[in-house]
Amino acid sequence: MEIRKVGVVGLGTMGAGIAQVSVQSGFETVGREVSDELGKRGRGTIERYLNRAVEKGRLSAGERDAALGRLTLTTDLADLGDCDLVIEAALEELDLKREIFSELDRITRPDAVLATNTSALSVSEIAEATERPERVVGMHFFNPAPVLPLVEIVRARKSADDTVEAAYEWAERAGKKPVRCNDTPGFIVNRILIPLLNDCVRVLDEAGVQPEEMDKAMTNGAGWPMGPCALIDLIGVDVHVHASDALHGTLGEGRMAPPERLVRMRDEGLACIVATEASSTSRSASACRRPDATLASASSRATSRRAVRSERVSSVMRRIFGAPSDVPLTHRDESGARHRTGPYGTLRRLQRFVSRRSTSGRPREAAKLSEPAAKTFAPAGVS
Ligand SMILES: NC(=O)c1ccc[n+]([C@@H]2O[C@H](COP(=O)([O-])OP(=O)(O)OC[C@H]3O[C@@H](n4cnc5c(N)ncnc54)[C@H](O)[C@@H]3O)[C@@H](O)[C@H]2O)c1
């Protein structure tokens, strides 16, 4: 069966990314959200990413418009009735997912492929909510879905071979690097990564290591592209604790259980290891405190996660540079309008500044950089 039309249930962090992958790869896509407002927000996220790709010359304006034209929004699950593949990316709750699959079973064609993006639940248990478990698979994308190539194609207990192959082929056509695996807890990457990250957090307390030092150790000593504490902050402490609990519940291994430090942070609504540790800067600590970690709506949790990531980078930069006034935070675009750049943009500009400084051999605008900043960003050999 050829997949032409795709449905995505939930346009949160993962669903919006998956819908973007789908429309960019040429598939008519229906995105279903629980309210019009959340639907528009999901579409806004996709539009923002596509606009950025146009600005960077990776996509033409025509391609962006065509991709957006392939996306339709709905709040009614029944509008996914003629989709060949439906990918569910709703909250990580078994009862909710089973309810959605039971409804999808009722409204879609019998040969449609139904996929779940669950990270830690059993795909087989979700599939059992339908009358056609042979047409159900896991399609585990990684965050951010438009950027990370891997998709784990998860074969549930009763998945038929042609269902697995249809999901695999679609992922390839969508430009991804799929791999097949069985429906075991954590699938491939999380099975390995979650206990590893938990070990790193335990070492913080056992060896008396500061989170930033831990990140420094693992990036410089093990070649990780990002430190474990920064990675947990990016994932979200609550999400990581939830995934650890799920793995521990099914596998029962001690290393899978979330470390006490993270459970405490989750219970206190803290979402950011590095800024919590450095909570002498009260702004960092409050930005890492979610107003209501357990009851917050999907959209406010996503917004809060973005704020935490952004605040984490800002707080690290504040500690490096001393005061925000040392860092130029605004720029003018071609029309002369003044924009505030995000901390990542600022960081990139500073890195460019330091590399120019290292090639020209003399510090430019040196007065704007504090001493510790220059040391931090100076490549080896440049004093
Ligand atoms: N965030 C990640 O890093 C990541 C990575 C891989 C897989 N996943 C999985 O993807 C799924 C979605 O995670 P997310 O991070 O995008 O979450 P999110 O909180 O950003 O989005 C959740 C979505 O669920 C929808 N939703 C909430 N209540 C609902 C209801 N009653 N009925 C239907 N939909 C409802 C929300 O509107 C939203 O679209 C989860 O299963 C998660 O485990 C997440």
C-alpha cells in the first residue's frame, strides 16, 4: 500500500515536528489538535521553522508555501478517516493513547497504518485497543523531529511484516534514517541513554561534582557533543523522570530508577539541573520553576520547557560574562528594524567574534568582552 496522506494526532513538540517532516516531504497531512488555538500554535511552530530555513537559504519561499499548503488542521479525529498513515503524538498516557487508537480503528480504513510515537509505553498494549493490532507499529522520532534523522520502527507483538515495512519505507521517503526493533522497554536509544544519564546524575552526588563540571568532563573526556546535565535540561527533568520510572517499572533494574535528586526536582517543579545548582542567581532558579509541573497544560509546559532551555544558556552566559551589558543583545535587520536575538544567536556571534580575533591576531571590540569571556571562547593557543 502506498502512503499518500498522513494524519498526525497532537501538534505539540513532537507532533508539530513530525507534521513538518511530512509536509516538507510532499505528503498531504492533517494535523489534529484538541482546540483551534493549539492547532494554530502547532502550525505557527512549523511556519517559524520553515521561515528560518528560507532565511538560511535551505528552502525556497515557494517550497515553504507549498509545504504549508499541504497541512490542514482539525479538532475532529474523524477528519483523519482517509489517511493512509496516522502518527499519534499525544501526551504519554496509556489510557489516553488507547482511547485515541480505539477511535482511529473505528474511523480509518482497515488497511491504514496506525503508529504511535510513544517513548516508553508498550506499543503492543496500545495496539490491543484496536481490532487490527497487525496494522499498528511504533514510530519513535527524536526531538527535534525535523532535525534528528533517527526513527525507531517498533514491531509490536502482533504487527504484520508489511505494516512494519510500510512505516519503514515512509520514514525513508520522508528523509529519515529508520531502524527496526522489537517492542522492548526503551526500544534502542532510551534503553541505553536513560540509565547512562541516571549514572551521571548519581555521580554528581557520589563524587561531589558540579553539573557544569560533569558536562565539561563528558564533553572533553568522552567526546559527547553535549554534557549529560545539559541534555537532561533539554529533555526536561519531568520527562526524564517519567521515562526512567517507566523503564524501571518494566525492567526493574536499579540503574533505570530516577535518581533521588531528579525526583526531588520534579516534585518541586524544578526543571533545570544546572540553574538549580547555581540558584544563587535567583532569576535562573525561578525561570526553572514550573508554575505547576503536574497540572500545567500541554502548551504551557512546552513554552516553559523552551524558557528553561533559553534561560539555562542565558544564565551560563551571565556567569561567564559577568553582566548582560557586556554582551550585545540586539541587532538591526536589513530594513533597519531592531531585534532582540535569543541567547543562542548571541552565543554564535560571540564565537564568531573570537574566531575573527584569533585569525586577525588582535582583539577587536575587546572592550566589550570581559576577561573570563575572552578566556572561555579563545581557541587553544590564543591568549
Ligand atoms: N519530547 C520529546 O523529547 C519526545 C521524544 C520522542 C517521543 N516523545 C513522545 O511523543 C509524545 C508527545 O510528546 P510531546 O513532547 O510532543 O508532548 P507535548 O506536551 O508537547 O504535546 C502533547 C500533545 O498531546 C495533546 N493532548 C493533550 N491532551 C490530549 C487529549 N486529551 N487528547 C488528545 N491529545 C491531547 C496536546 O494538545 C499536544 O498536542 C509522547 O508520547 C512522548 O513520550 C517525546
